[in-house]
Amino acid sequence: MNERVVPEPQRRRRRPTKQGVVLSHELIVDTALRLVGQHGAVALTVRRLGTALGADPSAVYRYFHSTDDLLLAIAEELIARAQDGWQATGDWRADLREIGLRIHAGYRAHPQAALLAAHRTTGRTHEIAAVEAILGILRTAGFPDPEAVRIYHAFVDQSLGFAVLDAAALALPAAAQSADQRVWHASYARLDAGAHPHIAATAHLLAADMGRSAYQFALDLLLDAAEARLAAVR
């Protein structure tokens, strides 16, 4: 793609596509999300988008400079959906926990897109709003600025890291997911207690726990640590 993006007012004068829809930034991003969800990263091409939209692929040039520009728009859309409806309560720990759970759930809802977009930095409206909100929560709670930035960094990386890890598992074919889970029962649960006493003692717990995300527990651990650090600076 190249520098052919058309200003929004001019886009709106476009005729409907063969499928009777009028192209928009939002429609293209939604369609890209759907295609990636169905077919993975290989679906993120102008040709596939054009086919799905019933439009000439070149029409996408009017909205996005490149496929990377579109990918950043997908990342921004996932951030926007995670923030939608969130309201601060004034309880810094509860507010951070809610934001973290929203980020994690939002990316898990679109696992294929999460693998493509979670590690990107958009510098766009919704991402900026999220950074501002999280830093605002921490600074208002009383964390000194250097500490607020470190906790912000750890909090966001933890949320996105777990989101990508869990998204990768969800993106596996169902047979592969089942096979991975069976390993805990078929292999670990049968290890010799003499050679592996700690695994043998906890094998039933491992089999039960490893099938679910550890994010909520890890998030609470991070918040416990942050709360202890805040108490130390007061």
C-alpha cells in the first residue's frame, strides 16, 4: 500500500459495494477481525478483505496506508472494546483489577487477533486514554511517579502477556487443546513418586489447575505487591 488514504468526508461519498454496504473504517476493521478470527494471520491481506467486503481491494487504500496500519487499527479496536463502559470507582485496587480483567477478557475473545496485535503500540486515541487512566489511578492513589510508571509497566505487560499466552492456547485446534490437557493426566499423574516426589504429590492439583488461566491469581499477586509498596512509601 502507499500514501493514498482519503480524508473521512471524502470517504463517505463512496458508492455501496457489490454487497450493498458502504465502506467505513469501522466496517473494514470489524471485517478484518472476523477474517483473522476465522483464518488466522494469513487472512490479513487486502485481497481477502476486498472479497469479504464485496469491494475492489484497492478501496482499502482509501482508509489504511498499509496492512501494518490496519493491524494497528485492529490493536486499537481491541483496546477500545476493553475500555468500553469502564468507570473509575475511586478504589485504586478495584479499578486496576477491573481494567486488567477487561484487557485479558477482550484479547481472549479474539485469540487470533491477540497473537497479531497485543504486542503493538498504537499511540492512538484509545491506547492513550488507557495509559492515562492507569497512570491516573496509580498517581491518585499516592504512588510516587517512578513507582507508578514501574507498576504501570508491570501491570500492562502482565495483562497482555497472559492474554497472548491464553489466546495462543485458545487458537489451537480443539484436538490439540484436548491433547495438551491430557498430558497432565496421562504423563505427569503417572510419574514415579521416588524420582519425582513433588510432582507426584501434587499431580491431581496440577491436572485440575493447568486447564484454566492463571491470570486472575497472578493479577492479585501483583496488586498485593503494589499495595505493600504503597504502604511502605506512606
